[in-house]
Amino acid sequence: MKNPIRVLVDQPEIPGNTGNLIRLAAVTGVELHLAEPLGFDFADAKLRRAGLDYHDLAVMTVHPSLEAAYAALAPERVFAFTGDGAVSHTSVTYRGGDVLLFGRESTGLDEDVKADPRVTERVRIPMLPSRRSLNLANSVSIAIYEAWRQDGFTGSV
């Protein structure tokens, strides 16, 4: 992809998940964007243990709000990942510059965020019925690897 896929997490709460996302960004080349408020600070030992040793290899930006993230990213397409998504993550044809939007661990994306006109599509990751949700870092990994697979894993070894 000419431009990297960009992952935007609105109000992440768990430092270990964000550490894993930092590591994921470093090994896949995606940009990681976090919209405040964050449920932790970057001095948290769990964050450092999970991925901060990869921090220098990852492109990561913390934005003061979701609105500020949208303003900085100026996305052409935003895919909101949610349990009530209309299409499967494998049905989307991803392009460089796309924003893959995820919500906080406890509640996911707020209804007003999902209804925002900047959201191109609500996307779901299939799972068995009567299950609450996937872990945030796992969900982001599934989405990123599908987008990267579609691009032939460009840049990988």
C-alpha cells in the first residue's frame, strides 16, 4: 500500500492491550493513533512489558480527543469495528490511508461515534453467537492482518 493503514482506538483503557498494539504497529507498519482520554499513562509497567520496547519502531500518535484525531488524519474512509457491524471484515477492500476505528475495551464504540457521518461502514469480526466480544488487541490484529493480506503482505520478509 502506498500509504499505511491507520488504526485509531478511541479511549483505550487497558495498558497491556495498548502495549500489544504498539508491538503490532511496529511489526506490521501500520500507524497507531490513540484518542484520549486514556485509561493509563505511559509509565505503566504493564504497558512497558507488553510493547514499549517496540515504541521506537512504531508510528504512534496520541490525540487529545476523537475529534482531534479525525482532524489530524483527515480520513477518506473510516471503518468502525463493532459487534453490530453490517459487513464482515473480510468483505471490505482495504486501501492505504484507511482508518480502522476501534472502541475502548469495556464498552466498544459509543453509539454517536458509530453513527458519525464520517464512518464509511460498520464492520464486524465474525464469532460464535452469545459471546460478548474479542479482546481489543486481538480484534485489531485480525483486521490489520486481513488488510495486509489483501495487499500481498507488502514489505514483509
